[in-house]
Amino acid sequence: MMSASELKASQLEMAAYLRDPEKASAPRGVEERRLKIYRDLIYSNIEGFISGGFPVLRSLYNAEQWGELVRMFMEGHRCKSPYFLEISQEFINFLMSEHTSRDCDPPFLAELAHYEWVELALDVAEDEVPPPQTIEDLEEAKLCLSPLAWVLSYQYPVHQIGASYRPEMPEDPTFLVVYRDAGDKVGFIALNGATARLLELLRENEQLSVGDVLKTLAAELELSFESIRAFGIAQLRELLDKDVVQAAGSFG
């Protein structure tokens, strides 16, 4: 019977082999047939989760290139979570902090992966959108950003990237809000810089009215309040209808 230390050493030996069977020694006492089953099972499970979570990114690689990227993740990254559902976040951490770019990797690799991960993270988030409220005088209302709405900024237009569009150089900054609505549908809206800043001002707002927030934005943009008032209120009305913003205090 193995001691606790021997069992731990055996488990670590097996884990090292399954991560990188070409470099690590096979565990003693385990037949090759069983080792192959373990190798294939671990790779297939991890590759399946990553492919399912990053379908656009997957479409940009051939099978060999993609398989190599998954293997690099398995071999080089030490996951901090034991849960398969969090593999996608671990993959993002690997791409952003540890991955050495290959010739076949697009320059927007990390940004595209992050954008796809945000959609997945919002889809499984435990927060719930509160019931809609009727707000007649929006200018006097106090609004806040939904916790299920993430304001994002990228160098590349990640929402447009696909097999037929692969930008080689950064373009003008891309601002997006990705959100989940009351019907649990995840969507996105492309924003200009001013609207992105408006949503940031509403992120944890509890005290300021919409009018006051728009006055703050106008001052930052060096514009008059009247020049942005009507457009700002109309945009917030649309965002309220889409559950991107909600009455302050609506979320627990």
C-alpha cells in the first residue's frame, strides 16, 4: 500500500506525463494502452472546452496549428482552478501572460480571445436582470450600469473578426458594451468613445441624476450640456430598453 507521499509523487508523475508526454517519463507500472486512453481523454476534454468557448479564434487556425496551441497551454500553464468550466479563463490568462507568439498567430490573438471569453462569462454569470421599470423623466432619474454589462476597449475590431476579415494592424480604438438582457440573451453594442465614457460614469452611480452625469460628461468633452443633452438621453433610453443600464439600486 502506498504512503501519502508516494501517492502524491505518483499523481504528480502522471500529471507531468499527461501534460507533456514527449518530454516527461511515462509512469511506471501503467501499460501503454491505458496511458494512451488517458492522454487522448485529457487532450480531447480540454481541446473541446477551448474550441467551444472560442469558436471564432478556432476558425482562424488549421487543425495542426490549433492542436499545437492547445498543447502549449496544457504543457506550459499551471491552472489555479480545478474546475473544467474555468478552463476558458485559464486559457485567457495563458494567452495574455505566458504565450510566446508563433508566426501563425494573429496580432489580435489575446484581444479576440478575451472578447469571446466575456460572452461566455456573461452567459454563465449568476446575476439576474431585475424586472423593467417605467421611467418617465429620464433626465431626473438615477441610472447605473448593469453588472451584466461590461464596457470594453480594444485595439482591434474584435466583433468583426472572422475567417474572412483578419486585420494586420491596430485601427482606431474599438469600444463595445457586451451585456446579458432579461431574456438571458448575450449581445453587444459598438460604442463611440463618448458613450463608452458615459457608461463608465454610470458604473456604480447611486446619487447623480442622468442630467448631472451628462453635465459631467459635457465638461470632460469641453462641450455645452445642451449640445449633448438630447442625444445623451435618447441613447440612455435605448440602453435602458436593452437592460444595459437600470435604475440605481435595482441590482442587489
